[in-house]
Amino acid sequence: MKTKTKFKLVGVLALLLVGAYVTVPYWYRNVDVVIVTNKERNAKTDVMMVESILAADEDVARKYRNEDSWTIFKRNSGDVQSKLIVGKMYAIKSYGVRNRWFSWYPNIISVKRVKTDNE
């Protein structure tokens, strides 16, 4: 291959990778109605985690990370974390997938309180 062709190929691949990185958060968006069971902040990594169970099926546990993200212009992770009250029900909008091998969790985009009949 000619050097010029190699540079073009590398450039196209780089653009594809950057495009995929920027658009992936829009591919895997979910809204789950959950009851928050725990929230914590890891002081070493500065990552906030939220543990919950699904409101529809209490046998299914969910865990989310809550951190700022440049790809979706989210800069309010501290505010989101402070809104959550343990034991209350929320509709959590998130993006991403759970990957056990890499310890990846969906990232919270926003939360909205869901009122129950008992409240």
C-alpha cells in the first residue's frame, strides 16, 4: 500500500471510532422504575453508585453509576445523587449496558420521583 492510502485508511478508522464513542450513549438508553436501596460515593475514584431494585419485580436488582459525561453534556451528577432518597421510588433514565467482565454499569442521566399510593 502507498503511504497516502494508509493515512487515509487510518483517518477513516479514527473518525469511525470517535463517531461511535460519541453516539453510543444514544444507542442504549433505558428508563427503569426502581426503589433506591443504597447510594454511595467512592472517595478514591470519585464515582457515585446507586443500588436499587425494580419496582415491578423486587427480585431483580440494578446498580447504576452516576458520573459526569462529556458525550451527553451531563454536568450535574452531584445534584442527581443528592435528590435520591433511600427507600423511595424513582424513574431512572440511563444509558449504557452492564458488563460484568469490565465492571461497567449504566450511567444515570436523570431521575424523576414516582409517587406511590402510600404517599
